[in-house]
Amino acid sequence: MKYSEQLKSPRWQKRRLEIFTRDGWACRKCGESGRTLHVHHVNYEKGKRPWNYPDDWLVTLCVRCHDSAEESIKRFRRDLVAPFMAKEPQRACAPEQQMEERYSPDEMRPVSLEEARRHWAALKAKLVM
């Protein structure tokens, strides 16, 4: 079943109402209740049906905050994930060499795992305020 069809399923419609009710029929980020509301999946698992996610992976967002969250995710994938996915895997190197420049200046600079984690945590905080 296509994802768009899953969102029309009575199981998803019931789940949406549960999340809207839990969140008081208001956006969890800005508090707005007069705009169109969406249930946002904070994370996805491949092959999982939209209604099979735990409560803490679902959040009510107004249309503006949902669009903003989706744009932030797209930027994250474009700026941090995609450049690494396009590269060939790096060979293991000594710890003192790990932060050496491996890309030309016009490409994304390498980041440490800790820096990537901080960036991801900041992005998640913006999405779920």
C-alpha cells in the first residue's frame, strides 16, 4: 500500500485524532489552534505503517510549523547527510589524522562525530520545541 493510501486509512485517521486530542488540538511548537493541524512524525522507520509509531514519535504541528520542520529536515539531509553519502567510504586512519581535510574547499568540510551529534540535537530541539 502506497504511503498516500496509508494516510487515508481509518487506522491512521484514528491515530491522528488521538495525537490531536493528546496535544489539546494545538501546535506543540507555537501553540496555534486556529490553523490547519498536522501530525508530524519526528522520525521514520523503513516499512513501518504511520499508525504504528509510539506517541513520543508523533507531534501536532500547525501547517506553518510543519512546513518549517520539513524544510529543516531537507536542509539537514542536503547539508550534512548527502555530502557524506556521495563520497566513497574513507579508509581508517590514525586518530591524529581523522580531522585532516579530505575534501576540496568547494565541498563540504568534514565534521567530527561529536559536531554532527550537536548539529542533529539542535535541529531536533527546533523541531519539537
